[in-house]
Amino acid sequence: MRRDRQQASSNKSSSSGKGSGASGREAPRWRVWLRRILTWGLGLAVVGLVALAVAVGIAVQRIPSFEALKKSPAGQTIRVHAADGTIFLSLGPNYGRWLTLRETPQVMQDAMVAVEDRRFRYHPGLDPVGMTRAAVVALENRGSGRRLQGASTITQQLARNVFLSNSYDFRRKGREMILALALEWKFSKDEILELYLNKVYFGGGSYGIDAASRRFFGHSATEMSLSEAAVVAGLVKAPSRYSPTADATAALGRAGVVLDVMVDAGVITRSQADSAEPANVQLAKETGQNSARYFSDWALPQLDMLIDEGSDAIDVYTTIDLGMQRAATAAIQANVPRGVQGALVSLDRDGAVRAMIGGTDYVASNYNRATQALRQPGSAWKLFVYMAALEAGYKVEDQVVDEPVTINGWSPRNSSGRFSGPISIRTAFAYSINTVAAKLGDEIGFSSVANMARRFGITTPVNTHPSMVLGSAEVRVIDMTAAFAAVSRGGVSAQPYGITKVTTADGRLLYQRPAERGQVLVDNWVAAGITDLLQTAVNTGTGKAAQIGRPVAGKTGTTSSNKDGWFLGFSSGLTTGVWMGRDDAKPVGGLQGGRAPAKAFADYMRVAVARRPVEAFDTEVVLPEWQLEDEGDAYLGEPGENGLVDENGMPIELPAPAPSPDGTEAAPPPPSDDAPVLNQQWIEEQTGRRGSGDTAPPPKNAAQPKAPAPPKLVQPAVKAPPRAQPDDASQR
């Protein structure tokens, strides 16, 4: 009986234990899901690894042998044609001698590995550390549009350079990773590094370290010093930006970074880095270069947007006229003052670039000031002020008052130091009267002027401060020239372009530029009105040096302290813009838009339009010599702590008034009665707005011309180029 009770108790206890155990297994359900996730994750990882191994294995089979890769070409050959079909430039890969790793200086190997892939010897083609760091940077800069950078190993770069394009997308990145793993599988580290050093692009058409060394230093890479190795290693990141022939300062700065990285990597000591002195590296002199390279450097990068990337040789047909280009080069070099740079852009009616000068000497500096430099345009900016005024309802004959004006604490003044009272819009523009431009801008709204500039292709920042009417915003020469070309075209846009057609070497068409009608920017009566003012400025005002014996419409511009001189104008369907100034924006003594830039414009245009038919404007006028004076856009800003300042915040020194006998400051003396001032009647008579027999009281103090000549165009005699003058630039 006792045995039965014990057995029952035992069974009950056992049953209770089983129930408790089952309940315990069912409670932690998250463990079940965790096991499932781990199982599936492991399975997917295995499948992924198998797929990756298969892809890498296939890539390994397809990758050529080491010897075959040594013989394969890199880069693309491009033949560039002028407008008449002449080949004026051939571009293609420059190859040096193939250097084995044993022949390559150790400093070059160390520099490249240190700056491009410090863990090259330890990773399997992909660098997890670098990829993680790049991913973190990408997360920190998400939304900025920046690419994932810093993750490409030397092996990945080799795969991209040899087998892929430089386009950036995730598919290409994935193929790059597979190929990198395949390269590491097929070749040794030394073979990969040897391929890389002989295949990578260093700029200037140079592939491989030997070609780069010969291109930049004039000797083989086997003789490369630590300083030269640092310069060359720094080029891979951005060959065009850090090229020592394009920007020596940037190249040397980048070389310093490379040396610091080498010290950090432990391949050189700090004393070795300090004694390297990249600034003392002797660069090889370039040969076979000319000013047409400014044009090709601007035009050829546009191929990336016009045709698909390929490796076949291509022929690029362009708009450049070699005769006009030679004339432009001669005009700039003959007229630019010593120590000053010059730029010129010449556009045909539809925007075709016929000539482009980016500097006085391409070999000395290939920085393109025509397309890249940002400079203040001075009174050339008044093109947009007066067009906005005309569009707002002003007429060229409308009367305005030249008088002292202050706008928000800013007081512009005229170069003559005088105020002429009531004058016409035409007279104010012809003589570049600053006070009138300021009043017009204030009345029609400075935002309207900015909008007009935007409409005509000015893409650089434009402020709406009052001084903007005198050209305080920075612009590019090519953009200002395109704006004047649109006026010449009757208010229709003229987008600059340089490539008309691209074909393969066997004649297969890859690209043909479609005909473009352009967009209407302003009504034709607005364009006609501003053209009237522009031709008056050349024939009667500040731009008389730009006369070429046929009708010319244009405008001068000179910035504060004579830092920049401009002339932009058009004749016979050709529009040309000329700029001169120093790269460091220091003043240039005697540099005014109506002098050297206008003379360079005239010297070039006489040649450029010689075979074109004469196209007359509605009015032609010449004023007597006494009415022509140097234009000036001196103006005053709000007083600062140290007195009056200009639009750049620089102090302006004004002549102190002479003390009167009683010790007080005397007011400036009024103009003498016989001093010549603007003659409104004369301008109206010469432009046909008033008959010579009509009677009207002349302005006060107006000097009358002695037997004025009949209206005609004057062609100044061609003179020898002026001797170089010291540097200086004020808005005119």
C-alpha cells in the first residue's frame, strides 16, 4: 500500500516536472527567432560567398596575363580640328619606358603606397578599414551630394584604370571590387604594384611614372628624387588640379601633404621630409604649345557630356578660326602692359567661339582667365542697368538729371568731379555717368538689374547693394561676352560653344551639334535701344579707341583703383570681350577700359571682320576732341572707422580742401565758365534727334565746338604697342 502511494507520488512529481519543463521551453520565443535569423543569415552569407567566389573565379579566367597587360594601351587618341578642318592639336597617351619594380626608385614606391593605400601589403584587394572609414564619412556628409571617397585600394584603382571607366555608380563599384579580388588572386603584390606604377594616369597625357617624370622633370623616373616622387604621387588624386604646369602652388602644397603622410607611415624620417624642399624641383620646359590650347582645354572636357566614353580614336571638329586666334594672340601681347595678364573671347552670331585667349603665354601659365577667372566688370555692367531701365519704360532720349545722389549711405561720383544737370539717357551712357546709373538702379530696383544680368547668362553671385550698378559683382569674361553677343543678336541668347561634330577615326558620326535658335531674352526694341547707346559710347564717348573704320557698338569698364580694364563690343556679327589685369588684383597704373583693352579689341577686330560685310547701325556720330574725356567710376561707400571706403572696404583718400583766409575749410571752387562740359545739343544734332538749325539754349557752361565735322566713323591710325606701364584698376 505504501509502495503504491510512493509510486503515485513519484508519477505525480514526474508529471509535474514534465509540465514545468515544457512550459520553460515555450517561454523565450526570441531565442527561437534569433536562431532562425542566424541560420538564415549564415545560409545567405554562404550563398553570397559562393556567388562572389564564382564571380571572382570567372574574372580571374578573363583577366589577361601579366605580360599581356604590360603591352595593352591606356588612354585615347584625339585629333582636334579647327573650323576649316585643319588639325591643330593631337592628344593621346604619352608613354615612357616600362619600369620593373626593381628599376623603380624605392622612394617612388613608398610615396605611392603611403598616400594611396597604406595597408596595400596586408589586404586581399579590398580594405575593410578604409571602407568603414569612408562609410562613416559618407553618413556624416549624407545629403551633401559628395561621393564615397577614401575606400579605393591600389588594386581597385588598377582595376578601374585598366578595365573600367571613371563613371561613378554602385554597379561599377561592385565590378571594381570583384576585379580587385581577382587581380589579387591572379597576381602577386609586387606585380600589382608594378602594373599600377606603369598604368596610372598622372595628367598631361602621361600614363605611368616614367612618362610623368619625363613630362614634368625632363628625365627618367629611375633618377627620381624624394621631392619629385612626392610631387608625382600627389598627382593621382586630381591630375589636372595638382599638375605642376597648371598650378605650381597647388602641386607643391599637395607634395607637402604626401611627405607628411610618408613620415606618418614611417617610410621616411621628419628630417628627410624637411630637407626634401619640393619648391626647388626643376620643371621641364614645355614645347609645342600655343594659345589655341586655352580653347582646347575649355572645349574638350565637354566631350564627357556629348558622347559615351570609349577607347577608340576620335576626331573632334571645333569652331575655332586659326587666323582669328593668331590675330587675338597678337592683339593681347601687343597691348597688355608689362606684368599684366590679358584675356579675350570672340563669339560669332550663334555663340560659336572663334578665338579664345586665356593669358599672355600658355606655356608660362595655362590658367584660363577667359573662362575661369572671376573679376569685377566695372561700367561694362551698366549694360544690364540700362537694359533694365529701357525695359521699364525709359527711352534713349529721356531726360535725367546728373546731380549729387546718396543711396543708403553710398554716394557715387563722376570722374570729372562735376554734375551736368539735365542730360539724356544717351549722353549719360556715352560718358558713363555714375550718378545717373545709380539713380536708375535705385528707381527701377537693384533686383531688376540683377535679374537682367541673370537673364543674359551671368551665373556668378550678384548682390543687390547700390554699388552693384557700377560693376562690383565678379563675372567671367566668356559670360560677359555672351551677354553682349545676345544684344548683337537682337536680344536672343547666344550660348558659347566650341564643338560642332565628333566622329570616329573611320568617319562614324558620334555627335552632331543641333541647330539652336536661341531664347528671346528681351524684346527687340530693348535690344535696339541698348545697341543705340553702345554704338554712341564708341563713337562719342569713352570707347573711341575701339573704332575700326566700320560701325562698332561696345562699352568700356574699369574697376576701382584700376585693377581691371575691359572692353566688350560687336561689329559685323562678331562679338569680342577683352579683359586685362593682374592675377593678384593689384592696381595697374593707367589701366582703363578705354585704353589698352579697347586698343586690343580694335587691333583684333580689324583682322577678324576684314572679310565680313559692313553692317551699319541706325546712328553714327563723332564728337569733337574737347568733349572726350577719360571715364571714371570712383565712388564712395558708407564711412567706416577710418573714413570713407570703397565697395571692397578699402579706405579712400580724398584731397583736403584748401583752407580759407579765415582759417575755415573752403568749399571746392565751382567749374570755370569756360570749362567744357557735356554738350547735350551737340549729341542730339549728331544723332539726328535735333536739326542743326533748331534753337535751344545750351547747358550752362557748355563750350561750343569750332566747326564740328560731319557725322562719320573715324579709323585711328595703327600705332606701335605702348611701352609697358606699372600695374593698377576703378569702375569705368
